[in-house]
Amino acid sequence: MAEGVKPRVKAPKKASAGEVVTIKTLISHPMESGQRKDGSGNPIPRSIINRFTCTFNGQMVIDVTLEPAVSTNPYFEFEATIPEAGALEFTWYDDDGSVYEDSKSIEIG
Amino acid sequence: MKTMILMAATLVLAAPLAIAGGPDDDTLTINDDIEIVTKTDAPAHLDGLDTIYSGWHFRDDGTQEMEMDDFDNPGMIFVDMARDTWATPEGAAGKSCADCHNDPESMAGVRAVYPKWSEEAGEVRTLQMQVNACRTERMGAEPWKYDAGAAINMEALLASVSRGMPVDVAIDGPAGETWARGKELYYTRYGLLELSCANCHEQNFGNYIRADHLSQGQINAFPAYRLKNAKLNGVQGRFKGCIRDTRAETFSPGSPEFVALELYVASRGNGLSVEGPSVRN
């Protein structure tokens, strides 16, 4: 179980209908690649976030597969068109089975 | 280093570089709110420089931009960790930092005046030494190793609440002797390459050292998140790296020599804003 994992999201609270907004996400995570060895020469098992998704009102916005080469604290910045008021749901899937979630609601105005 | 997936990159900074390798003309405002003085007149005691620049001016626009928003600044992750530590009781007394000091925000201004003479201890203390004195004397907890992760994170938290305030370390009075010692160290050549701090950071700032820009070596922006090692780096660890690069045996972080040097180098930045945690390469 990776320690100190904390998802963060920055998204606007309001958008006009059809506006393209920028969304930033960051999750603090060591992203242990599985390639390193500890002090006594034993391999450190891989422990990474392997998938990240964002949905808007149930519709997929982005679905990312992460590989061991991705650095610590993975950061994503992407754009989404907001057609109506609703909620963005963010989900990160950890190798150890943990699922981290966050959500942001966006109003039309 | 952050994994950046940029679908649309907007350059906030458009000002061109003044001269290759030299400080640029950009201005730094963090979160559209905290205005940072990154360029000002050198303090009176400093003969070798007319204008002092934060190391921020010597980085490229992409790196500079990361520091303009707390969400984009990877150093703030470590500040968050220190916030948790701040509120967690530790040691025999069962106290946390918050029990005496309330919110971290109550410590605004503290980072700006350290290293500072401690009357009770009869020595100049860096911020980390003062935190450790709190831990051992008031909390009954184990001191943190100098420049250890937890110690630097705490230093970053204390720096973050002082951002925008001018660095103002005292160089006279009881601290004068330590300051003079630090100044001597600054101008002493070390190592097989026979380089002093001043050879690079006073006489050659703005020039290239191999493929990188030489800054003035200001420490107003420490702790610094370095893209090369994806963590916060302390001032004295940086000193050690510099002296190592002259091919010398270095002093250790936490040693009296480095404490004196930290006071002196901090005083060279009197007038610049506290900027940490900063982002550098």
C-alpha cells in the first residue's frame, strides 16, 4: 500500500454551455517502477497508478493507461467541453487494488 | 518530475531573455496574489553586486511558470505533508506544533529573519535548528536529521506562509561574529579547482557553467523543488553540492561552517522576497 497518496484536482466552478475548460489533476504517489533494488539488493516490487479516468455525467472524458516509466506524482492537464451543468468524476487505480476518487461539480453560468 | 500531458500550452511569459544566460525581465506573482520581489538593490554591506536577483530569473519560462501557481508547483505537495506533521502530536510531551503555535500561518515572517541569533542557546540558529530545539525541548521528540525529508518539508511550510515578505536577517550584534565567519568562507577558494563561492556567483553570474546558467546563488527561494531529483532540496545540501563540485572535501549540512555560510548568504539576499518552495531545474 503506497503511503501519502492524495489526489488533487483543479477545475473551474462555472463555465458557459459548450465552453472548453482546462482541468488539472495531480496525485501524490511514489510510482515505484519495480526496476529498483533496496539496500540489501532485493528488488522493490512495482507499485504504480496504472489507470486514470475522468468522466463528466457518466460520459468518458479521458482514460489513460500509465506505465512504470511515468514519474512520481503523476500530473495531467487536459481540456473538456462542458455542454451542461454536472459533475466531473476522477478515478485513479493503484496496482495494489486501491481506488482513489475525487469529484468537482461545474455550474453553467 | 511531473508528467506533463499538455494538450494546449499557453505561454504566460512572453518577455525575451535580456542576454543569453543572464537574468530575464519577467516578474513573479504567485497565485495571481502574492507579489514576489525577485530583483532589487543589493544590501549596503555587499560590495560585489549592484543588483540582486532571485535564482528564478535564471530559469526558463516553463520552469518559472510552474512556480506561479500552487497547483503547478510540485513543492507544495511537500508543504501539504508538513501541514499534516504540524498537527500530529509526537514525543513524550504528547504535543504537536499546532498546540503551541496554532495555525502555520501564525508563523508568517519567521522564515524571513532566519538564520538568527538565539539568546537562550548563545548561538546562531537556522530554521531547522530552531525547529529541532522545539522538538527536543518542548515536545520531547527525536530531532530530525539535518536536511532530512521531514525537516525540509517543515522548512518549506514555514517558508510558504512567509512568501512575499522581504528577507531581513540581522548581521550585526551577537550574530556579527558568525556572519563574518560566513563571509570569510564565501570568499575562500576551496578544492582542486580553487573556486570560492564568489568566483561563480558574484563574478560570473549570468554566464554559463557548462550548459547551465549561473545564478547569484541567492537562497531566498529555498527550499527548492528540483526537477532533477523530484524533491525539495535544502540550502546546506546545495552548499555541499557546490563545494563538492570544486573537488573539495565538503563540510556537512548542520555544521557550524555551513550555519555561518547560510547566515552570510541569506544576508546577501536581504530585500528579496521569501519565495520557497521554489521550482528549479
